[in-house]
Amino acid sequence: MKVAITGHTSGIGQAIKDVLELTSGYGQQKLELKCYSRSNGWNLAEANGRALMQDIIEFDPDIFFNNAWHPGVQNMLCTKLHKKWSDTNKVIVNTGSITAYVPHSILDESNVYAQDKKALKDYCVLESFKYPYENSCRLINFSWGFVETGLIGRDDVNKQALIDPLESATMMIEHAERALHKKDNYSQPEVVINSLYMSEEEQNKTFSTAARGVAKHLIKTRKLSK
């Protein structure tokens, strides 16, 4: 089985890589893994992800974990590869966000991250009506609550408001493999998993902390892409 992952050096992406490597060889078919992050020369911000997309096409994975986010690029990879692979049995698994559902009272409607994640989950749900008649490539979008990643950590908010990245990775891998091997007679294009909040104050604090983390990430990646 061939698997590609974007953003494999931290958070959910790193956890997916670790789980796949740890479980490969235990009665499973041979794993061929290719990862894309700035650490090994792949920057999503560069050329709007076009070179990265071409390399993914050439690698030709069975499962693509579309994990890393940069404005517009994660969505572009999902839509373009989904159309490219329309005649093949492949699975694209997106790392989405619960911010796709958040009312504007918490996040401003101009929030690029939230709008991208909303467009991502909407695309996956709408395109599921075409499977398998018009498009044989399966889409699964996970709209996660707040996972313990580099953008938000246990020192920032109540630890009970955070989801363990290894649990997230295991769930995403299981869904992807079941979809690839067609073990279910139904499609699950959108999976929503929210965090646990002890109070409204705790919830708002978590969202505010995450918003700051995204802003810092954007500033950092824009500097690196210049």
C-alpha cells in the first residue's frame, strides 16, 4: 500500500506517520510511505502547492492524507487530485476543523482558515453523491475539535479540551483503510469530532488561543516562502 502525507513533522501528520510505521509488517501489506513537509524540502506555500501536487501524482499513492494547511492549498490539493483520480480506487483523507461549523460570533467570517475548512467539508459531502458512478476516488473529511498540535498545546488551555493526536491518527487510518478496501456499503464523507469543554469560558479561550496559533503560523510560513 502506498501512502502520502503532508505535514508529517508535527501534530496529526506526525502521528499518522508514526502509527503507519509502527503497524506496518503486522499482517498488513508492505507499506510505501512518502511524506511532504518543509523539513524535507516541500513547502505548501511555494508555487501554491503545484510542484508538490505533481510529485504526489507521480508517486501515485493509494491513500493521501491531505493534512497540512496553507490558505487555498489544502483545498486545491483535495479538489484537483480528486478529479485527477476520478477513475481510480483511491482515498483522500482531509484534516479538517470544527471551525467549519463555528458561528461568526466566535470567529470572524473573514477568517481564512475557517472558510477554507468549511469549503473543504462542503466539497467532500457534495462530491460523495458522485461515488462511485462519476468518481471512484473516495473523500473523507475529519472536522476535528482541537487536537494537541504545535498550534495549540496543553499549556495554553485545559487539557480536557484537547484531543490526543495518536487517537486522531488511528481513527483516520482505520477509516481510510476501510474505504480503500470497500469494507462498508456506505460512504462517510464527513466525520465531526468536537473537543470537550467544561464551560463557555473554556471554549472561548480555546478558540482564541487557536486563532492566535493560526495567525503565528501564517506569518511564519509567509516569511519562509519568500
